[in-house]
Amino acid sequence: AHELQMRLYRAMTASERGALALRMSDDVRRIAAEGIRQRHPDYSEHEVRRALLALLYGADAAARVWPRLPVPRP
């Protein structure tokens, strides 16, 4: 299965691979945000976004973006 998938990727143009990478990145972010929502149903959408940023880039990055707010747990 892996070799078939690699052949399919190699057959794509650079533009197609780029578009696929963007879609996959968006999918991962949506899945991660949904996981945060399920673990923390009390979080507002803003808290979910802050927790997602902390998950993806670290708590220090989230604290720098929102210095006056606590960093929610992902």
C-alpha cells in the first residue's frame, strides 16, 4: 500500500502535491481542534484556538500571542 501511495504522489504535479499538503494540514488542524473540544467541552471557541496553537507551536508561543490570557491545556 505504501509503495502504491508513493507512486501516486510521484505522479502528481508540484501544484497538486502542494494542494494536497495544504488539505492534509487543514485536516490535521480540524481533527486536533475536535480532540480539544471533546477533552474540554467547557472551552469556548477562542480557548480551543488558543489550546490548538499551544499544541502545535508550544505554550510559549501561545503565551506570546495572548500575553494576558492563561494558556489552556490542549
